[in-house]
Amino acid sequence: MESSPQRVSDLMTRAVVAVGRKTLFKDIVERMEKWKVSALPVLEGDGRVVGVVSEADLLPKEEFRETDMDRFTRLRRLPALAKATAVCAEELMTAPALTVHADATVADAARIMALRHVKRLPVVNAEGVLEGVVSRGDLLKVYLRSDRDLADEIRVDVMDVLFPAPQEPVHVVVSDGFVTLTGRVGDAARIPLAARLAQGVEGVVGVDCRLTADGADGA
């Protein structure tokens, strides 16, 4: 059984395609096409990440190919215009690179991607050296965990802790990632916490908490 929370190191891709500062525009495009990726880390020295080149960094060259802009628009779009004339990675890259550490939680990585609107994050060590890449698709792998694995974790790490023996065990049923909790417990105040912690287990899609407390109305 896997324990929550999973870390970026559990899901990241370790074999990474990267480029150097002087890698030319066309070579960058060819590597993206060959490896089916939307962004490439830019490395220098012993593998330290100094930037990232994404499809968005490459598109201005096409966007401004035949555009006749007025002075105001040119001033407003100066960064994009600079990339339109760029010929190598160091002129195209977004720097400093947005990265994540291998020991970050999956939730941390997902939050960074959502807030910064990126699809991939280079994974670096304390010195900034590339260790891997984690993508949106990698983060979604937590939902491939088996129903049995999820049920075991919720039962052992959540329910047995919140409602220890000699109470009757809580019944945990998981189907396609959806959790159903049934049974009677001694402490009504812990029921919302049980539902919240079950929902927090990585790979859980939803929770239907049907727990009732001893002495509750209708008992």
C-alpha cells in the first residue's frame, strides 16, 4: 500500500530532453516534435537549469512574421517582439526557470502549474541541477491507484486512527476511485474530519460519508 502524500519524485520522468543556451531555434522545434513535449529546460555547466523554452516562446516568430503594428502596439509587445527575432535558446527562454524540488508534494506541483499556467516543471535538486521533469499527465497518475489500495489506506491510516477499537470498524468501499463510508461511530464530531481526510487521500475521486454516531436521532 502506498502512503499519502505522494511526492514529485514518485511520478516525475527522469529521462529528460533538454537544450543548451546556444541550441538553435530549428533544433528546439525538432526536439519538441520528436519527443512530443511542449517545453524544454535550458541547461548550462553541470546541468543547472537556467531557463525553459516553451511553445509559447517560439510562436512570436510566426505571429509577427507579417504583422504591421503601430508604435503603441510595438511598445506594449516588446518582450514578444524580442523573441520573434531570437535565434537560440538563451534568447527565447523564460528565465529564471519555474522549477520544483523532488520532495515537493503532488499537490504543491499541481498548485504551481495551475497558478502559473504551465504544463511541465523541471525538477531540480538544492543546487538547481536537473533531476527530471513532471507534467500535468504525471500528476494525474495518482488516479490510477487501485480501489483496493485506496480502501486499505483509508481504513488503516484514517478510520482506524479516528475510530480505534473497541468501536465497530468503519466500512470502506471504493469503486472507480469513489469512496463510500458506512457504520456507527462513538464521536459525531469526528465524522466531518473522517470525510475530509478520506477525500485528501491521493487518487480519491469523491466521498459519500454515511457514518452515523451512537445516540444520534433515529438510532
